[in-house]
Amino acid sequence: MQKFVYYAPTEIVFGRDTEERAGELVRKHGGSRVLVIYGGGSAVRSRLLVRVTKSLEENGLAWKAMGGVVPNPLVSTARNMAKEAIAFGADFILAVGGGSVMDTAKGVAHAAANPEHDIWDFWTGTPIPKSLPVGAILTISAAGSETSDSAVLTNDGQDPPTKRGVNTIFNRCRFAIMDPCLTMTLPKYQIGAGAADIFMHTSERYFTNILGNHLTDEFAEGLFRDIIEYGPKGVRDPSDYEAMSEIMWCGSVSHVGLTGLGSRGDTQRDGDWSCHQLGMAISALYDSTHGATLTAVWGAWARYVRNENIGRFARFARKVWGVSETDDGKAAEEGIARTEAWFKSLGMPLTLTELFGRAPSDDEIEAIAVECSRNHGRTIGAFKSLNHEDIVAIYQACK
């Protein structure tokens, strides 16, 4: 097992009606003037926003609410919200929503605390010296942003748009309120996409060339098995509290870093992350649902890289799917095929044609690959390093 430092400071408050503790938790973590950020109208229609702001008022906190965050969140939205946060004198940012809302809130917190910088500076390499505290009230189980140190935004001011992520300790939420009941009114497609994203956050860390992390592998394999069981149950019946609570907790654990411990070497980052890079390039150009972009590329990626360590894919098949095949190559293929069947059970696409509703042209695939490789300027992946030509080959294989 490699050296690692594990830091997961987010306070988790889990269970029914926990959103009523929002004001108490903001005050506990130092907030007095709160900018509440949310997405579309569901937080208003469900009266969740009313319950949250009532809790803030009961705890003597001033607040201002701003909605309008969209899936694949935009830097322009975060930039405008940061201006309002500064004008309001906000000292705490509260996200009410899913990953897009939380990532926007993180961007707003960084920009409001550092008004001398444009927000996109921090997504293109400028170190973040300080930030405002952020809390989250989760309404979608998917991104795991409530417990992760990452945030992703799309720069809609560029042509074509580009999507980037940034990792920093300042992206860690101070608290996360997690009431599974808040996820029960989601469309089934969104629940399925969320379960796929949760699976992929574990997959990206599991398929690494730094092995020997036995307890970490057991954590990951258990998480795989749990989301495999409860993801489809949540899609079939979103009112199933057990299923929705398991999905929600899987989402947080999958992205808190636990399933990657001991996999960070001196020259290798924690995990592979190829599929996320492949998927982010698609959603940057086509505004596709994040989880669906991941399932559309995973099978093609897995078959392209599996011979780098066929034993790893065979272990995945046996430990996660219960495959009994003794030949590693055949076991690996069965594990990949069963994963694809599971994606289908969630209602997710397995190809770009299924994702787009049409076959993409070779020119479109090349454009996506240019975005993914940043115009031939980088490779992606750690399990197998992928250059521009490899990226094109994978996109063509999942066409």
C-alpha cells in the first residue's frame, strides 16, 4: 500500500427531515449571511426552499436565494452569483440541489472570497488562496460533490464550450444534509444516471495499476455490489426508502476518496479517470447527462484497456459479479458484459448512437476527441495512458 493522507472533514447529517437543521448547521459552521443557491423550480414547488429559509430565519441568519443552475453547470452562472454574493456580504454559501448546484456553489465561494480573480482563473491553474464555507442539502444522489474535493464547471463563454474540473481542499463542504426523501420525486432517468455516476466514481479508482490495497479493494467491491443491487430498485420504485437511502450513501462514499486509499504513487494519481474525461468532453459539446455519457463510453474503454491488466478485470468480475469462469480473459469479458447489462437496467445508453439518438459523424467524433485531448495537448488515464489517437479509437468503438 502506498503512502496517503486521508482528510474527509464534511459533517454528514443523514435521515428524514434533516433539512430542518439547516440554520443550526450554518450557524455552527460560522455563517451569518447566507447565499442560498438552487437549480430549477423543484426546490420551490416542493416547498423545500421555504423549509430551509425558515430554518435560517429561526436561527437569526440573513439570507438571499438565487436559482437558475442548470445541469452541466455554467461558469457564467457562477460568475453572476458571485457578484451577488459580494454585494450581499455573504459569509456562507448553501447549496440546495445536486452536483451541478454544489459545484456552482463551490465556484461562487472561491470567486466571492477572491474578487481580484475571475472565477475561471481557478479552473485553469491559478491556486485558490481562500474561500467561503459551503454547506449542501442534497436532492440528487449522483455526483458525490457533497463529500469530494472536486468541482466541475463548463465555460460557456468559449467556442466551443469547454468543461474543466478543479480539486482543492476548499471544495470540501462543511456539512451535508442528506434526506433520502428529497430524492423520491426525481425522474427515473435521473435516478438511473445518478446510480451510474456512483458506480463510475468507484470504477475510476478501482482500475489502477497500483495494487496490493486489499482493504481498499474490499471497500470498493462492497460499494459496487450495493449500488448494483439498489440502483435498479430505486429506478423501479423511487418511493422505496431503503433503496434511495442506500443510493444516497453510496454516492457520498464513492467520491469521498475512501475507495482510492493507498493507490497514489509518486508519479501516479489516484485512479484512472479516463471515462470521466471522455464523458466530460461529450457533455461540454452536447450538454448530455453526465452519467449517461459515462455508460456510453465505459464498455469501449474497458475492452480497449483490459489487456493492460486482465487479472484486474477478472477480479472485478469474480468479486463484484460472482463470475465463476476460471479463464481470466473470459471472466473479464463476462464482467464487462454484465456491467453493460446493469447500465441498461438503469435505462442508460451503451453507445454514442444511443446517447445522441443518432450515429455521430467521424467529424463529430474528432471534435469530441480534440476537446478531450485539449487539442492533442495531453494524455488521459493511468490504467493505460491514452493519447489523441487512442481517444478517437475508443469513441469510434462506442459509436
